[in-house]
Amino acid sequence: MTIDRRALLAAAGAAAATGFGAKAGEAQLLPLRAESRSLALDGARLHFVTMGAGPTVVLLHGWPQTWFAWRATMERLAPRFTVVAPDLRGLGLSEPAQSYDKRAVAGDIATLIDRVAGGSAHVIGHDMGGKAAFMLALLHAEKVERLVLVDCLVPGTENMDARRGGAWHYGFHMARDIPELLTRGRERDYIAAQIRAWSHRKDAVGAAAIDEFARHYARPGGMTAGFEYYRALPEDARLAESLSDRRLDMPVLAIAGRHGVGPRLAEALAPRTRALSSIIVEESGHFVPDEAPETFFREVEQFLA
């Protein structure tokens, strides 16, 4: 049976003050002492999970994941930080939106930081969440105390042309309607194949996590929302270019897998930052928090300290 996302979210809205109101199956996914909540944003609702105490750290997931990608990170950081992991707009339990460009996504996170963190927070972003975090730091610098970007590419630096060595999935995901048509009914197969292809440690993102991601993306509109993040990339590149005179004044940490984006992230950030640290994790691909968790946790904890 397909779960109606809007019906679920409507029920969530009534419970926003004390919790997201998720069903028992949803609640079982939460880390111990975590709370599922929602926030109204311009007629839509943003779902997030929060736990811990101390300075706030906002965790932004990428494609094809949800807040659940950060579960282990939340458990690790919660003794020292208040961790907040939203589902990005249109994904997981967050409602769809009209636009998926990273300016709009960054605006969501800026409002989230205002409402739950008193106006500023540390921000960690991976993949598409990293692109949004980068835009957030450029557009709303006062809200970002320290910035961690994890195996992502700065908007405008992606090679989206498969004929010239770029990754093939960019063009596929950006095509209108075709990827939805070809992945319909096989969402889990496609998500699993992409995660495996982008991982150096092929078993690092487990089957249970893939199941959790896929059940959300397989809901009506889920895959479309995910693909819209890719379809917005040309607009994101133009925005990044228009802001080329801005620099990131906050401390920035770039963490990349050797078998992921490698040194390209730090190379793109170097001329746009004033205090950049860079780590290349040798035995990791794209999913560094899963493929090399102890290295990832150690570097993040030291940086945020």
C-alpha cells in the first residue's frame, strides 16, 4: 500500500510543537532520545529530527538519501551538540516545493536556523546538501559559524558533459520526465545501484538504509523531487558565478573521499575561503560518513571544537 505523503504531513503539522507525529514504524527509526518535528515554510512543511544538547549543528543530506543518512553522526555528536537533521524540501517527509535551486534550499535552512538555533549554527553538508550549505554560507554568512562540506562539488564546477569525461548521471537526471519513467517501480534498484557505484567500500551503506531511502523516493513525487535538484544545477551555477566576488569568512573544512571527488572540492574552495582545512580520506568514495566513520567523526569533532 502506498502511503499518502500529504496525509502523513498534515497529521504531522498538528504535532509540530511536541513531535512530528510519525507512525510507529517511523518512530522506530529515530535514535534514542531524538525527536521528529516539522516547521512551516511558505505553505510547505520541512521535517527534521533533532537530539542532544549544546551548540547547534545542522546536517544536510544529499541524493538519494534523507535525514536518516546522518543517524550515526547524530548519535556521535549529540553528547556535545544539539544536532538537527532536516529532510531537504521535497524529500523524505518534507513537502514538495516549486523550486529546488540551491538559493531556495538555502533559504529553508536559514529559516530553520533562525527558528531552532537562535540565528546561527555549525553546518555540515554532503552531496546536494553540501551545495545548499555552500550557498547558505555565501548568502546568509551570519548564520553559519563553521562550515563542513563533505564530498560535494561547488556549484558550477561539475563536469556534466559525459562526452567530455563527465558523469553520465547528470544528463540522465536532468532530462525531463524520462528518468521518472525509467525508474518507476524500480526505485530501490536504481538507488542501490547508484550508491554502490559511488562507494569505494561497497557494503558501507547497508541494505536497511537503502530500504529506508527508497521507500521515501518511491512515494508519489519522490523521485521527481530528487531529479529536480539536478535540473536546478545550471541555475545554481549561474548564481555561484554572480557571487564570485564573495568570500567565506567562517572556518571551512572540506572532507572528500579519494575515490569520490578527491581534491576537486578543496581546489574549488581555496580561492573563495579565508580559513580552509582539507582532508582527503584515502579508503573512501562518495559516502565518507559511512565508508570511514571514525576518520569522519574525528575530523569533524576536532574542527567543531
